[in-house]
Amino acid sequence: MVLFNFVGASPFDSFQVADIGDINFNFCNLQKACEDIRNQYRKLISNACIPLTLGGDHTISYPILQAMKVSESMNSPSVSVG
């Protein structure tokens, strides 16, 4: 893959990278939205994926970190938090 950038970086040649798109969650119920985000990130992490999250409301950060912390306590091989 040819990327047109100033630093010459090509992450797709160096890493296995995938854009999984948006995380689906309930916009009308904050508690349910956080639960949905946590569950979807736990699923990603349980498959040995290291998530890189870009964009989104500040609300998404906490459930993502919670999912990563739970994963760390379950001895996930590729994720470390804190």
C-alpha cells in the first residue's frame, strides 16, 4: 500500500492494522452506552487486538479503559494498562 505522507510511514506494511469502524451503542441511555462500549472492547481485546481509538466523545474513554483493565486482570497477553 502506498501512502502519501511526509514521514514515509506505512503502518499497513509494518503491522496488522484494521479499521473496524464505529462502535455501536445506545445514544439515548448513557449507562447502556458505556456497557455496550465496554463489551465491544472486551471482545476486541480477548481476540489479542490492541485497540487504538481515534475521535469520539470524551464519554467513551472510561469504558474503554475499564475493558482494558479487566482484560489485564485476566492475563491478556498483549494489553497492559497503568
